[in-house]
Amino acid sequence: MSVTDEAIARIREMIAEGRLKPGDRLPKEADLAALLGLSRNSLREAVRALSLIHVLDVRQGDGTYVTSLEPERLLEAVGFMVELRHNSSLLEVFEVRRMLEPAATARAAELVTPEQLAELEREMERAEAAESLEELVEHDLQFHRMIVAAAGNQVLAALLVQLNSPTVRARVWRGLTQDGAQARTLAEHRSIVAALSAGRPDLAHACALVHIAGVEEWLRASVASVASTESD
């Protein structure tokens, strides 16, 4: 373990043990370095690394603070990692979504409130009134965010948001190249909302699975087509 890695581990340990809590200000650099038995340079590198993944917040002229440590902030690095993947490796992201999102949708069918259902209906109406593909895609993203939020698990919701957002490009191209893709997407959304309204976790799971698998299969075919063209 490098000295910087050791510094990261020591700070992480302080947070995990509750000696540093969300919103706490870290001791001054010299004091913290002495407390941890580390050099100020290695401590500085550790703080820089932890700020990049949103564990620490360095405020110029004010000090360094522990962030809120909310899942959506800590998992932003996952979204960044996924954004860097090419279509062939993006298929793995869809596989993860196919495993997790139907389960989240089934859970949402058990927990969704009348207010959340009403908002989903309004979101559907906005999507159906969308005047461009890009606008429809944004409503699609919001629709999925609202459903996983209704599942009541912040970590799962934050993870799926990060896995979902990078698929915008795939959805846009699907809409541009597949006849009836937009109408099919809206119909599948309607089926999911109907399952949620009926309080049917099994049906909600099935509808979400069909919806996600459809996008995944389109991407898989697209990747195969590109590979075939390149081999020719």
C-alpha cells in the first residue's frame, strides 16, 4: 500500500467509525497529519483523491469538510465510468439494469403512493406531448427515476440513475433507426404504470423486464451489425 493509499484508508476509517460525520470539518492539515502519523504531502494527495469521488469537499479559504455522503453523490463515479464504455461493453450495463430495475419496479408496486402514481400519469402525459425525440428521451429518463425512487431504496435508486443516464445516446439512436420505437416505448410505459396502479409486483417486474430487454436487444443487434461490417 502506498503512503497516499494509507492516508485514504485512515480517513475512510475515521468516517466509517463515526469520528468524522457528514458535514464535519476536518482538522487543520498539520494537525490531521500529525494525528494520523502521515506527511502533509501524502495527506494532501489523499484529500484530493477523496474530493474527486465526493467523499470530501475542499472549500477554498474555509477548510475541508465531509460531504453529505448521500448515495447519489458517492455513486457519480459509476456514471462517469459507464460513460467511457463503448457500445459493446455498454451491453454489460444493460445486463445489470435488466437484473436490478425490474426488481426495483416490483418493489415500487408494493410501496408506490397515490401521489406518486398521479405524478407518473402526468409524466406520461408530458412524454406523449413531446415534440422531439430528445424531449421524449428526457421524459423517459425521468419516468424511470420516479419509479426506482418509489421503491424506497436510496442506494438502489442512485445506482440505477447512474446506470440509466449513459443510455441516452442508445435510446436516441434507437428512436432514429427503429420504426415505431417511440410509440412502443410509450405503450410499455403505460403497461408499467398500469401494473403499479394495480399493485401487482409480478406484473410490474415482467413489464419492466420486457421494456429494458427490448432496448438491450436493439443495442446487441447494433453492435453485431457494426462488428460484421468491420470484418467485411
